[in-house]
Amino acid sequence: MLHIKPDQFTYTSDHFETIMKYAETLIQEGKAYVDDTPAEQMKAEREQRIESKHRKNSIEKNLQMWEEMKKGSQFGQSCCLRAKIDMSSNNGCMRDPTLYRCKIQPHPRTGNKYNVYPTYDFACPIVDSIEGVTHALRTTEYHDRDEQFYWIIEALGIRKPYIWEYSRLNLNNTVLSKRKLTWFVNEGLVDGWDDPRFPTVRGVLRRGMTVEGLKQFIAAQGSSRSVVNMEWDKIWAFNKKVIDPVAPRYVALLKKEVIPVNIPEAQEEMKEVAKHPKNPDVGLKPVWYSPKVFIEGADAETLSEGEMVTFINWGNINITKINKNADGKIVSLDAKLNLENKDYKKTTKITWLAETAHALPIPVICVTYEHLITKPVLGKDEDFKQYVNKNSKHEELMLGDPCLKDLKKGDIIQLQRRGFFICDQPYEPVSPYSCKEAPCVLIYVPDGHTKEMPTSGSREKTKVETRKNEPTAPFKERPGPLDNTCASSEDSLVLYNRVAAQGDVVRELKAKKAAKEDIDAAVKQLLALKAEYKEKTGQEYKPGNPPAVVQNLSSMSSASIVDSRSLYDEVAAQGEVVRKLKAEKAPKAKVNEAVECLLSLKAQYKEKTGKEYIPGQPPLSQSSDSTNSSEASGPETPEAKVLFDKVASQGEVVRKLKAEKASKDQVDTAVQELLQLKAQYKSLTGVEYKPVCATGAEDKDKKKKEKENKSEKQNKPQKQSDGQKKDSFKSQGSGLSSSGAGEGQGPKKQTRLGLEAKKEENLADWYSQVITKSELIEYYDVSGCYILRPWAYSIWESIKDFFDAEIKKLGVENCYFPMFVSQGALEKEKTHIADFAPEVAWVTRSGKTELAEPIAVRPTSETVMYPAYAKWVQSHRDLPIRLNQWCNVVRWEFKHPQPFLRTREFLWQEGHSAFATFEEAAEEVLQILDLYAQVYEELLAIPVVKGRKTEKEKFAGGDYTTTLEVFISASGRAIQGATSHHLGQNFSKMFEIIFEDPKTPGEKQFAYQNSWGLTTRTIGVMTMVHGDNMGLVLPPRVASVQVMVIPCGITNALSEEDREALIAKCNDYQRRLLSVNIRVRVDLRDNYSPGWKFNHWELKGVPIRLEVGPRDMKSCQFVAVRRDTGEKLTVADNEAETKLQALLEDIHVNLFTRASEDLKTHMVVANTMEDFQKMLDSGKIAQIPFCGEIDCEDWIKKTTARDQDLEPGAPSMGAKSLCVPFKPLCELQPGARCVCGRNAAKYYTLFGRSY
């Protein structure tokens, strides 16, 4: 990737035998011991410097325990090998660190050969030494481990490498931790490890970073121990220097905004022009001219009649007429060539494309990426997930220069007036496999600029307009008395808030992908406000750095200031309470109560002081001896300046000691002195010491540092919070880390057991949390593919068992066909393949060898199975054929994937039948549909609407499709539950499934065919319909555990005899319930409390929880808790079997009734388009009179596709036809018209927004 060839490529596992021998040497020499202390206890002992009970083991005992570890025995797995160094050391890394652990897991390279594996800290010095490494390059985070590194080298008596330390480069808006990056991949928020938003080598190369650009940046950056936070702009600016001189220039126009320009006298011709205006070595490209060309709408809006503009690579052209429609929108331009005029200085420069049959524009998708993290610099304790930008990828469909069809993957180009782009996917003409052309996909390559770059109009024109819009600079008066200063600073704060609010407007418009004109107008207003702010304050606007409001202390009473300060302290204390509750994982209700109290205190503080509470910025205090003026003890007094210089000097001493790696005691002493001086400075001046306050020679140093770290200072708040200050002092004083502002240093975020999102507030987040926390699925590193965990697969098994038994009663048999489809077979039915073409995954290579013909992975199996049917059917006696297979299929969708609902691979059953007569086939279609309805209604307790798909929505290549539609009220959307298709004779004609008609001997007949399928989407639908804010709710008939028995009341006070009796009682309930076919489990885990277990099994949706304690046993009873209602019932012991069976049935009925009522209230009739739109906007589905025409359906979809606030990930389309119900809510009246008003209605059709 980086064009670097290592002279040697090794793995740590190459040296496992050697490392193991060294470990045994340490044991035999008494320098290591085996310890079976539990991990948490060991951690606590190391923190408290307490020696382990095994530290003084004999060598023989250590070797004996070591052998147990090597065997991987139960005891061995509880042990680890520790170095015997110094448990009293101030360096925690020297307190007997772990060298080896026992893990019964296959290794990626050595398999099951070993059961013990070295830690990184033990393997690293050994491998470095024996492989001949002279200098080990390590970041400063490992500084404390260096002592441990050298101890291992010396203890083993092996060659000593030299450690070279350098600081880690922290990039703004980025996480670098592998654990955090893995989370993005697993959550499906990125395409993989080479996603262009990722800070990986593969990621930046895919985004357009060149190896040369990367080298130049690294060389310029050099090796440093200073911790730096840098903007990405700096890296991309280096890259621009490499690509700008050689990137060929092309044109692309935003497709939805192109405007035709008519130039009658222009001739259709082609000329060759330079690909690069300043580098003839790049070559030439053909440019076509014609009487009709296209420009972008944004460019057209800037033009006026009579204006002369320059068409790039053509010349000057006069705009003679601007044609607009009734809405005032430009529809076309008329122009006249003025090529003799060569004055291009102040003309608007326009990019354009000619309309000519000789060189048609190609489709291009331009992809722009934003930062994955919205906050520039994350604090140590901040959860990065709170700042994830879930809308960081933007795509625009463009009309591209015909020359772009020759681009290859990885080519870097410049689209004129748009920027640099890298070809991620070359253009492909109409494919013989898919019958469609593949657009050229270009990824935007950042070039390091920080200002908004114009993509349309003239630079000169933009400058003029900006000057027009700039407010008149206010008259500057000399600073007057303190009162005037207060008023001025308050005005500055008001202006600052206006800039911030306008910034939010711009961001919101961009997030909603508003029209470019709206965004440009908002940006102009923002720039004008920023200019006004700079004029007023004399400094640039910086987010997070409001101007200080100077208060008139003489007019404030001491009591008022004291009240403000005490209120400030109350807010800070309550903040600590909230943080403590969250750290201790307190119940959500308790946390919410504390948060409400905190918000109330903040509101009081704002009301009292007139400004927001900001951590680390208490209200100004008033000392008794400075009531008239703050200047008497301010930072400008001579004493303050002297003390300031002392602090600065002591800061230099501390930095020098750290750089020289002085002893910890020396550093601590120097830091203590520094803190005392800072405290004195604050006491004298009333403000914190800040290095930027320095004057004279300090100013020079400050400017130099600002120049060196310009990117570091961007978007960086000037004031730290108290917590940040403490952290920075702690890191200075402890000497344990010099890593500073980077991410990945804080404690690991622990996930709460319960759900944090509410179904009614954020459906997408709620759904994601439910399916993961209830252990239905696990995310996988291939986007759109997911791991079905046992809890989910058992639901699929219940559906499978029921349906399999029912279809076998009809005479259907199970079979299995290959998952690979030949190209010829797949393309045989043209209508069929046209529908699936964009989703087909193709296998094109075996290893590195190209296959002679691509092979498709089945999107469905019609084309796989029917060639075999053609062989098997020779006579009417060979019919019917009724086969079913349970398998997986792959449909490589590019829409937003959602587990169960829309995935690239899913499980399903697909049935395929062939009959001699239409009547037989039609009968089976409805039989199968009824079975599907039973799956939903009798197993999953979900009501369905049965009907027939419209012509537009039917299965591609089929005659008609019947369907089950399910309504999800949480989103106001329907979802297709299952389909049963009648294919007619379409496929049998293609694949020649023919037989001789017994009624007319010698005449060939084509078979009538059906196909039908049900997928794992059922699990997602069940989750959406029944789930609540406590988690999953499982219908009893598909729950793998219907009753969970949980013993309660086991405390230290309970005797061992009573405890054993209680557990025996739980096991007895399990035995009794299993005997009456109730699926039951007992949770006897002793490391969780009953309350935790209640929450856990409620989250997983178990229908009934059976609670039993010592007192229940004495009363011969138990408590049954329903998951669907939360109701608690006391049940007599001797009625357990009958009551629980009845209760399970009642839960199923209740779930079905509740969902049916939901459907009933949300499915309505609408006879006009206006009524339909109202119903749709209120989250309902409607049966409307419909003519059945495809054009009409398209019109309805387009008309109802309005901008909406949808849950993230939900499809933002208009309403589509769901089905023509078999049982409509009302009969169609004679003469009824379709809602489109053009045609007569044929039937009531169910329409709604859909997944």
C-alpha cells in the first residue's frame, strides 16, 4: 500500500516456543510465579500494593501450576503467570505485571497447539531483542512501561534494544482507538476498514491521499514528544501539492439542476484541448460543441440578460434571453457566440456540457464525506458515541464529461470549480449481466482549504455581492468608563449569540440537504454577522469562545455576588451527584431525578446571573478591599506581572524536567511549587493564570507557537472545565502519562442493561438497542450482514417447524439447490432479472484467476431450479412438482441496512411448484397465503391484511402476487410480511417446462407455476409490533423460554438448608412444567441479584417470570409476572401447570387483540387525495379508490413524498400501494373515480408509507 518492502516479515507467534522457554526460565530462577487470584481482586491488590498469597510459592509449586496452565485445565484457566518485581513501586507497571495467560481459544496462526499466550508487554522486549531490533519506536503512552521492558531484558540476560519515544499525533474530529473504530464497523456506520472516513492507511488512500503526499507530511511533521491536536486540513494541503500539478481537469453538472442554453449559430464539432491548463504533459482531451449545451441551475441564476460570460474551453458568449416558467424559475437560456472578444478578466466563468449524439454525458455519483465525530477534541471521559455524525456521507447525481468513461479505479482528477475527486468505481456501459449501466463513482478529495469554496457563479460577482451585504462599520469610540465597557461587552455577547444561532441555521439546512440557494443565502448572512462581530470586538469569531462580559462591580451588591457564587457551587455539586450515579450504574429513574434537579438549578443560575452555567467559570467575586475598581489588584499591576513571570519560569522548569525524564520525586516537587505560584497569582488577580496573558518577549514566543500550532488552536475552547484542569494537573504531577489531549485514554464506557432510547421518541435507536441488548443479533464486519444469535434463531426454528409440517400435509417436499447461478440461466427471464439486477452479487474470480464466466449468488432460485424442472417433466404424470428449500439468499442492496428488515443476506424458505392446470396453481397460491397468515396470527400474534399486489408492485416476471401486509404503528408504516406468487406460464416458456396434454395427444402444454417465500424479516416485524420501552416482548408460541423461574430471598441470613430447599423447589417447578410441554428455564446464577435477573429476562421478552422465595414456599404459592402487562399474580403451588398454561394462552390473545386494535384504528378509508394526505401525515394507512394504472401510482408516490422528520434509517419515500385487500373496509360505489381524478376507480387499494 505504502510502497514499502520490509526486509523481513514476522509474527510474534513465530517465537511462541522461545518465549515459553524464557517464561519457564523466570519461574525456575524465582523471578516469576503463577497466581490464581481473581482478576478484580488482583487489580485491587496492585492498586493497594498488597502482595499476592502466591508470591512466596516454591518453584516446584509454580512449575506445577504452570503445567496446569499449559494443559488448559479448569484450574489452569483461572491462573496467570506474573513477574516478581516490586509491589511497592510507585510505577504501577512494576507491581508484578502479568506475563502469560491461559486461554482455550484457537490462535489464528497456531490453531490449538497452545493453551497459554504471552502478554504484549512480555513478548515485545523478547521479540525485539531476538529479531535484531536496534531501536524500538514507541509512543509516549508506553513511557511507564519502559522500566518494565528493560527489567524483562535484564532478567533474561538478552540483548538490549534502545527505546525511542515520540508523541502520538491526535487528529481533530477523529478517534484512533482500534476498539472504537471496530465499533463503527460493527454498527454498520461505515463500509469497512477502508471506508474513506476512517483514519486508516487504506481509508485515506481510498479517499485520495497519495503515498507521496503522506510522505511529505510525515517528513514535515518530524519526530516530536510534544502532544499536538491537528486538523485534517494540514495533511490534505500537503496532498494537494502533489495532485494539483498532474490531475486532469473535467466537467460534471448537478443532474437535477441542469439548464439548457440554446446557441443557434454554434456548429456541432469536436476540438482537442489540454487536460491541464498549466501542464501539457498531462495530455489532451476531446471537447464537443453544439447548438444546445447544458449549464448548472446555480450558474444560470447568477446571469442576467445582455451579460457576457465565459464558457470554459470555448470563449465569451452573450446571454440574449432568460426564459422562465410561471413560478419564475429559469427553464432555458438563449445566447449568442462572441468568440472574437478575448477579454476574460471579469466575466463569470461557466462549466458546460454539449448535447450531442457523438458523446453523451455519463452518469456520475459524487460522494462527499464529513467527519465521523462532530466534536473536534473529545475529553478523556467523554463518550464518543454521543458525538457520532450519522449523516456524514452525501451523494450527488451528476451529468459527467464523456471523457470520464475512461477513468480507472484510483485515478485522481479535478472537476472544474468543484474540487479534486478520486475514482472509486469506474463507469461501466450497459452490462450484459444486469442490462444497466453502472455510474462512475467519484469520492471528493479534500484539499486543505478551510473557507467555503464556490461551486457556481463568478468569483468577482461573489465579491461584489458580499461587499453589498456587509453592514456599515459602526463608528469606533474610544473606550470610556466602566459602564460603557459593560454595555459594549454585552452587545458583543448578543452579537456572538446571533453568529452562533446563524451557524446552527446553516448546519441544519445542510443536514436537511436544502436547496443550494437557501444554503448560500444563509452562509452569506453568517459571513456578514462574523464580519460585524470582528468589527465590533477586534477579533475573529471562534465557536465556544464567547467574549467576556465585564460587569460593573460597583453597581452589584456583595450579597448578590455571594448568592450567585453559592448557586454556582450548588450546580457543580449536583453535577457531581449525577456523574457519580451514572458511574455506579444507578437505576434510570434515580439518574433522571438527579438530572432534573441539575437542570432546575442551572435554570435558577441563568435567571440570577443572566448567563448560562459554564463549568470552570464561576461568577466574578468581589473582595472587600476592591469595591470601587477591579484594576487595583488586576493582572496589569506590577506585582501581578512579577508573579506572572515566576509562574511562567516555573512552568519551563517542569517541562524541562519531564523532557529529561527526571525522577518522579523531582517532577512532583516542581509541580507542587508551580501549583502554589498559580494559586498565589489567582488570589492576587482574581483570574486563572493563562500563558497567553504574557507581554513583551512572551508575545514573541506566543506568536511563534501560534504559527507552529495553527491547526491546534482552531475550534479549541480557551477555557477548560474544572475536570479538565484537574486532569491536566494530575498528568503533570504523576508523571505517569504525557499523552495529554488525545482520545482513548479514559475508562472504558460500560453499557447499561436496560434500553436508553424510547420507542415513541427514537424508533431507530430503540430498535437497534432492542435487537442487540436482547441478544437477537450481533453485528458483523460485512455491512448489511448480521449474526443471528440463538435467541433469534429459536424463533425462526419455531416458524420453520410449524410451516414445514403444514406444507408437508399439502404434499410439498424439501430439497436443496446450489446457491450459485450461471449467467445464462439468470438472464433467461428478462423481466425477472431486470428487477433483481442492481442487487445481484457476482463471483468473478477464483483466487487471482478470472473466471471464464461470472457466476451469480442467488437472489432467488427460480432460474436455478427451473432448468431441472424442465428435465424432470416429460409427461402430465410427472406433475405436480411441489418443492421447498430452507436456505439463504444474497441481495446486495445499497439502501440503509436494518437487521431483519433489510439485509444483504437473509434466511428464508422458498417454495416452487409446477402444475398441469391453472386452477390447481391458483388454489395453492391461496393455501400458502393462508399458512403465512397463520404464522403471523397464530404464532407471532400479529394481525395481517391479505390482498393482491398491484401491477407495479407484483413479482417481476409473474402473473400476479398475493401478499400479507403488516402495520407498524410506531413509525406509521407498513411492511410486507410474506408473498405467494402465481408465475403463470412465463417461466415454463423460458425454461421449456412442457408436457403432453392428455386431452389432446401430441399437443405440448406449458406448466403453470407458483413461487412463495417467508423470511427472517418476521423476527424484525415481531420486535417492532410488540416490543416496548422495557425491551423485547415475545409471543409465547415462539418463545424458546416461556417461563423463567427465579429464586428470591437468598441472603446471608438464609440457612444452607433453606437455600437448598429453595433451589430444589425451583428445579421441581422446572420438572413439572416441562412435563406439560411448557418451555421453562431456571436462573440459578449466584453472581446476579434477583432484580438484575428480572430486568435481564424482561429485556429478552420472556412471557412469564415465576418468582419464588422462602415465604412463598411456606405459603405453598409463587408469584407469576406477565411480560405483556407487568401484572403480578399469586398462584397456588398445586395449580402451577394449569394456571401457567392458561396464562400463556391469555398473553397470546392479549398481544393479538392489542395489535388488532392498533391496526383497526390506523387503517382508514380516504376517498380524496386531500383526505389521503391528511391520514398519511397522521401516521395511518388508507384504502383509496384506485384505477390500477402504473402512471397513477407513480404520481401518488411523488405527490405524497414530502420532506418529513423521519426516524434515522427509515425510507423517506412517498406512499406506495401495499395491496388490493381481499376484504376492503367498504364497497366501491358505481361511478367512483380514482384519487388521481383522471380515471374510473377499479377497486379500493391499500396505500401507505412502507419499509
